[in-house]
Amino acid sequence: MTDYLTQNRLLTAKSETTSGTDATPTAGSNAVACENLRVSPDFAVDQAENEHRSSIDAGEPTVLGGGVTIPGVSARLKGSGTAGTAPEAGPLLKACALAETTTSSAITGTASAGGARVLTLDDASAVQIGMPITITAGEANGDTRTIVAIDGDEVTVDADWSTPTDNTSEYSVPINVLYGGASIDLVTASLYAYLNSRKSALDSILHKVLGAAGNMSLQLQRDQVPLMTFDLRGMLAAAPTAVTRPTGAAFDATKAPAFRNAVCTLGGVSTRLRTFSLDLANTVEQADDPRETYGVGPAVVTRRQTGGSLSLYKEAISTRNTLSQFLANTEQALAIRYGNTAGNRIAITVPRLVYSGNPSDTDIGAYAGEALPFRGLGPDAAAFICHW
């Protein structure tokens, strides 16, 4: 009987200051609760199948080098539980070419002007698309919306205010951590994957992956836990080693909020959303580098084509004419907000969404529905995830 069990694993992840240089993630500070953790070497091998040795037998294989992958590892979509503190999966998100922006103090003020779906702030320089904004006094008091566009100090939100805002409207952008696309200063991660023994006398097996980057996709559905799935690759630091079992693993003291009691707007209209999927669709490459131990350098995200799909219940044509919007290449903002506890509320925003394929009729139980593939548009602005 084996002494190592599939369930008894641990992942730690930490962003690297220098790509490919071990950031030494620890169980106490950098543990990530995850599912489906496994490490797969991706080395090329010369099989010497055509080498002549005065025999009909092939020659001897030679390992040529390569990288390592951590495919399909999933983490629940949740916040840290403390507003303004990044979630434990933050290093994985950053390794997928997402920039992390922390707003450590609420941004408050009184608008100088407003309108049905706009608000002119005192100063919008610290505000970004994808952040929530709440009216705290004056017209539209109590309304929370998501910022989907910024023009100078004027912000546009995902849906009309309950009453048009004006210069009596006071606002607050809450403490938050925002993730959005990046194309410069991309960050890689050091990943430690432990396989622990069921016997105290046996050491754990440790795989170290350095210079890791990858792709992230996520899925929201009412009857499923919201999950992010990461496909990561990087440099093998060395062959797996036997280490003392890690102790004191500390995780965020939160559960992923269920996808319910949610606000979902598409094109400014409240939308009955059955499922939502988002895929950054990153292309990840590792350049050859014979100077490295195994001949390849850190992983790099070289291309991104963010998109996904929506599954919606059918609405009247007067409410949503998806085929007409598809044919006209109509841009719409999609905003999703859910979660009730500060530090564990989620906002997902696609500020410029277009349907990228033919809408198709579907059955959702006994109800008529439609499936809608989409693309997110805009350099480094195709999609945002905010924890607040």
C-alpha cells in the first residue's frame, strides 16, 4: 500500500521579484487552497531510434530538457476576508498577466455633475474601470453600480441610477483589490507543490516550479461553487526532493460566496444569467535558454484573447434582440456583483463586450434559453475581477 495519498497535497505560491528566481513561498504565508494539484514534466527526449550500433536495436535515449506544467489546478473565487488585502490566489492571477491594484482607502467626495448613468467625481485619477461605486447621500442615495468607462473625471456605470445623479450626490469607491489585464512588467510566480505522506516518519515530496506563468478561466453558475482554473507552466528548479512535512499552512478564513443574490446587468439591463464563463485565453511560451539547468527560461504570456460565453434565459425582443446585436457588432457592458461581506464581495466586469459567434437556442430545463459566445475588447481592459 502506498504511503502517499492524492488528497494530501499543498500548494504555495509567491510572486517573484526577478522572474525565475526562487521567491521561497512558505506554508504559513503563501498557501493556496486548491483542487486537482499535479505536476507534469514536459521534457523532450531524443530516442536515438535511428542510431546504428551493429544491431537491429535502437540507441539509448537522452533527455534534452524542457519545462514543467501544473495543468488544471482550480481555486474557489473568493476574497481574503479583509477589504484591501489580496486573496491567497493573487500570485496565480498575477502570473496570468493580470495587474493587481490595491485601493487601501475609500475614495469619497461630492459629484460636480451627474446624469442617468454618469457621475463627475472630484478626482477620478485613482479610480479604475471594474471598481464598484456607491452613492452615499443626495440623488440616487444607496445605489451601487460598477464603473465601466472613465472620461476625465466623469465615470459611466453599468446601469442607470435609480434617479439621475447631480451635484448633490455624494459617492464612495470602496477599499478593494482589482485585477485587470497587463502587457508590461508581467509577474511570474514561484510554486511549491507538496505531496505529503500519511506516515509521520516519511518526508514529503516537493516539486519546485520557478518562473511560472499561465492562463486562467472561470465559471459562474448558481448551483456550483464559482471556480477559477489555472493552467501554469514554468522552470523545474531541480528534481523532486524529500523535505520535512510543511506545517502551519494558513489559508484565507473565507468561503467562496455562492453565486446568488447577485446583480447581473448586460447593456444596462438586469439580466437573468444562467451561466457565465470567462477565459483569458493566454498563450504562454518558454524560450530556449541553454544557460539554464534544463535549457528553458521562465514562462511568458505572449498573447491574450479574452472571451467566454453567456447562457441566458430568453427575453422578449423588446428587451434583448441578440441576433440583431450580433449582426450589428453592438458593444455592451456586462457587470456582475455578488457576495454580502466586506472583503469577500466579488465584481466581474467586461466593459466592452461583443458577441463573437452566432447566438444559439438552448434548453434550460423546461425553459427556452440562448448561448452567446463573446469577446472582451480593449487593450488591457477586456475583463476585470474586483474583491471588495
